[in-house]
Amino acid sequence: IVIARALDVPPLVLVFPIGTAAEVEILPGQEAGTWPAAKWFTGEGRFPLDEPGPLPRLPGEAAPAEESDIGLFRLHDKRERGQFVSLSAATEAGERAGKTKDPADRQLLAELAASWVTSMRSMAELLTEVRAEMQRRGLVLPDEQRWPDGAGDVTDAR
């Protein structure tokens, strides 16, 4: 890990030279494609030398209770990003609504901001479900996202 930091590369590429080697020795004397091997290592794919079977589900394709532990952490990140994107879009639409002089545009932008706030709240509910499942399994929860003060106050831009 120290070497990866010094080289300013993700540790994964020291084990699996993604983009610089087509294959890697995944087990002694057994070669596999570098990308499939890396996906197996990170929990995103099956062991590359196994017989083909159903593809593993990607985070978010199953209910939180059906996710692997790694899938839950990925789903947690995805929900947090969705919440942040919604917040950013709501804030921008609300600010633009407050600056526009055209009443019709102001109304439209205010409605857009409100819809993004609704999306943000939906993401927060989904995130709560993921965190509840993590707690149920006894997993150590990631730190909750810290939002700037007043970050949710974007609904009344009219």
C-alpha cells in the first residue's frame, strides 16, 4: 500500500496491471484476463477461471438484504452520491430561480428545485435502508455524509 501511495496509483493496479497486461497469473501456473481477475478481487465478478454461469448482480440490482457485504458498501456510496447530486442540482436550480427576472422561468426553476429536493429525500430514505441492513449484519458503518448548514433549504426559491 505504501508503494502504491508513493507511485500515486491505486493498490489494485500493483496486483493486477490493468491496461498494461492482457493476462495475469491469478494462481500459480494459471493465467486469467487482468480485468476479470481484478473484478473478482474487488467482489464485482466471479472467479475468472470458473465455468461461466449467471453474472453476479451489480450493487443496486437487488434489495439491500440480498446484497453481499461489499455490495452494501458500494450501494451505500451510490446512494450518498445520488443524494449529493440531487442536493447540488436543487441548490443550483433554486439559486437560478432567485436570480431570474422572468416569472415563468422563476416558477419553472422553483419547481425543478423542488423535484430535486424530493429526489434527495428519496435517496436519503434508500440510504437509511442500506445503513439499517448494515447494522442488522453487525457491519461497521461508514461515516455519514456531512452536509453544509442549510443545505436542504432550497425549496422556497419563489
